[in-house]
Amino acid sequence: MYLRYTTLRKDGKVHRYWRLVRSVRVGRRVIQQTVAQLGELDARGRLQARALARHLIGEPEQAGLFDDGKQHLAVPVRLKGVRVERSRQFGDVYLSLALWRGVGLADLCEKLLPSGKEAVPWAKMASVLVAARLCEPSSELHIAEDWYRRTALCDLLQLDADLVNKDRLYRALDLLLEHKAELEAHLSRRCGELFAVDNEVLLYDVTSTYFEGQAEGNPLARRGYSRDHRPDCKQVCIALVVTFDGFPLGYEVFAGNTHDSTTVQAIVDTMEARHGVVGRVWIADRGMSSAANLAWLRQTGRRYIIGAPKAELRGFAAELAEPSGWREIREGIAVKLARWPETGETAILCRSADRRSKEQAMHDKFSRRIDAALAKLGARIEHSTKRLNAAQVNRQIGRILQHNQRSAARFQITLQAADCPAGFRLQVEINDAFDDWAAVSEGAYVLRTNIEDWSDEQLWRAYIQLTQAEAAFRIHKDQLRVRPIWHQRADRVQAHILVCFLAFVLWKCLEMWQQRAGLGNSPRTVLEELARIQSHDVILPTTTHGEIRLRCVTQPDPPQAALLDRLGLVLPKRMRTDDLRLPLTLTA
């Protein structure tokens, strides 16, 4: 990764815009991929980023762990014996631990998990679990036997690697799970302070994650609709609630065969009990829009915006066909307000040009497939030299339509008796009503709401923010490896999901920090780049004090320095060691 800049002249002034790029091989070519736009790296932007960094993580470089007050002492050194030992990953775990402390989880865990007679504080073990999930998602066994020993967490936490084993990590999982509600309530308050997160509009969605193994001891492990395309595996469903900006507020775990619509009332009651009721607006997709849920939300006075099933568009055929009343709220998106016939709710009819093109392409694709398959079947019937079984041919037609359901209703297919060896001929007619409805409904969808004081654009933009919940699930699965679940005990499964949730909180904090610093929204890129910053033990043989061991942090290269400067983050130059006798400053 390295720095590049673009020079622009505007109003007689020269502006130099910097960006971080990295080389990526695509096939036979190597292209430059922009990691982050750094802007002009002006003083004002750096000050804002540093102010947020101080508010978030304080000034850890001044902590006693990194400063022993002897930086200015000097001793003579024998250069022949100078060597380097004990290299550790430093930058990524330093940042993760700073985020852990910055959002107040370190202090909270010390209160919730008080120290007793155990050799290791459970709060430190919890921080190890979450930091590992953020930096290098893996099993507890891998953390204990490999990952922890390769990182500088043993220095940052003052926790020897021999004390971190899988049994302690599993016990920490069990203890952490007992305080799930307190953790969620704290994070809601703390991140509202840090990022001014608005939790009046709540986005709600459900996903699933599957098990490796039988999970016979877990009553929630069931087979159901798998979003991971693994119907062969048992799974659990995870219902997640995030704010309008995508910050997670809480989650619940349901049995793997739970339908989305049956989770709504439980989630709404749980979240409102923790975060309050007044002014809440619930946004969910069409999987939650059962008649019972909508009636319950209206009767209890809750406000909502919920997607409606595609079939509900039939009730608005006249409004869809009428060209007047549509308003383009952004390029390629038009909306139109109507009234829901049965309930009087506001219906938001939406039409997307991109979605229309996609649905047209899908209908054309499946229509061509059906045409080709029917032509082949018709030719076989026409050239048959013996009588064919009509029931068997009908089953073949059924399979053709089943494999191409998107356009199956467009075709009316019958076997017409005929004087030929096969005994019948294939007759295919096109259903004109299908084409007429497709011309009106392609690219259209409908939302329903009981909110009366929002504009059509506000309603649509609020619903589109559901992509934040979908993005949260993608990060959980792809970046934090919530799937597959290898734990077999029910409580360990719950604890595993809780650790992934806490790691996502740190991920989202880093992402929002990046956005405010003008660095885009790719926390993984930042973590991978900072992981290259290591700590080393520099052994200095002296002529007067024996050997001195200095635990030093490598200096960032120019691109890393620019990244840290934009974040307002200052890394320490070295750390204290237990066997450190005397720090060294070489003088000319």
C-alpha cells in the first residue's frame, strides 16, 4: 500500500488530493485499487479526527504501560551484540483493544465480571475473545494455541500467554453470556455519546446461520429456510436490530425453523423494554408483514414501515397503470402514494428502473428456456413412432415449468388429441394477461405504513436503510465468521453469537470513525494494514549494565503514517517489560 495524489487547479489555487492505493492482481493484470480517499490532509481534518480519537480512546500512548519515566537516560552500548527477538503483531490488536476500552466495555466487564480467586481476570479473557474475533476470527483452541502467542496482547493486557488456554476462554464465554442485556443497554448509551447515533428509527431483519455437526443437545438447532443455501444442516435464526446508521442495538436467537413473521412481537417488546418506547419507528421487510403483526402494531400505537409481498401489487393495478401522480425522488426511482383499501394505511408504490431491467431480463431468460425445452419436447412427440404416455409427458411439462417458475404463468400448455403415432400433439399458447401485467409491474414494489407526517421521499429513504441490516449480516458472516457454528451446547452457541455481536460493535465503531476521518468504510483494510506494525524486543549489551531489553514498536511507513494521522491515532514507540532494567537513549 502506498500514497498517490492528484493535483487540481481551481480558482487560481492548487489543490492536492491524496489517496491510499494498493496493487491487486486481476487475472493477468495488476491494477491499483483505492483503499481510502484522504482528501487534502488539511489541518482541520486532522484536528477533527484527533478530537474524535481522544474522545473514543483517550491518549493511550501516555499510559504507564508505555512510559517508565527514564527515556532520557543514556548508557554505552556494545554494537556487536545487538539483536532482535520476540516479534509480535501489534497494530491491529492495539487498535482493537483501544476500541474495546473506548466504548466502555473494559470498565463494564470489570464490574460485571468481578475478580475472585482466579489467576486471570475474566474481563481480560473477554477482551481476548472479542479482539480475536475482530482481528482473526477463529476457534477458541486456535486463539489459545496460536493466535494469542503471535500478538502483543500479552504485553498490552499484562497477561502471560501460558495463562490463556481454551478452558479459560470457554469459561469466559459462559460468564459473558449471563450479562447480555446489560452489555446491549450500555452499548446503546455509549455509542450514542460517541457518534450521536439516532435510535428512534430501528431497522429489523432476520438471518440464519448453520451448524457443523448434529447439535442434538441444542433445542434451537432445527432445519428451516437457509439463507446460506445449506438446507442439509441444522441452523438457528438471528434477529438483529440496528439504528438508522447501521449501529447494532441488540439481537435475539430463535429456533432454526422459525418463520420471520413470528419473531416481530418478541423483538419489539424486548428492544423497547431496553431502549424505550416513545417515538420509535420500526422498519422491516416483507417477511414480517403478516396480517396479525400489522394489526398488533396498529393496535399498540407503534409506527412502522414494512415491505408488502409482491402479490399485494395486484390491488394497485390501476394506480400502477396511471401515469400521473408519480414523483421521481432520485435518478431511476419514482414513488406514488395511495391508500390501502382494507385498513386505510398509506401505500408507497415504488418503481425502480434498475429493478425493472433486472426483472425483464429474468422473465426473458426463463421464457427462452421454456420455449427451448417445449420445442425439444414437441419435436420428440411429433417424431415419435409409438404411442406415448400422456401422464408422463405432463410430468415432464411440470418439471420444465417448475425449473423456470418466473415465467411459468406466461405459458398455457395442453396435450391435444391428434391422429399421429404419439396420440396427441403439444399445443402452446401465450397468456397475454401475463405480458400485460409484467409491463405494468416489472420494477415495482409496494410498502405500507401508518406514518402520516412524513413525505414520500422520507418514507422511501427510511425503508431503503434496511440495507444497513443486510450489510450487518454480511459482515457477521464474511468478516467475523459467525458461520458455521461448531459449538454443540446451546449456551455456547449463544455465547459465540454474543462475541460476534460485540466484535461487530467494534467493527462499526471503527467504520464510523473512518467515515468521520474521510477514510471510507473498510475496517478490514485498516486492520490488515496496521497488523503489519509489529513489536520487537531489541537486546542491547552494555559495558556497564549487562544486557538491556527494549520492547519497541516498529515505526510506520509513510502510507501507514498517513493512515494513522488521518485517524488521529498515535502509536507508542515502545512498551515496558518485566525485565527492563534501564531504557536507553543513544546520543551523538
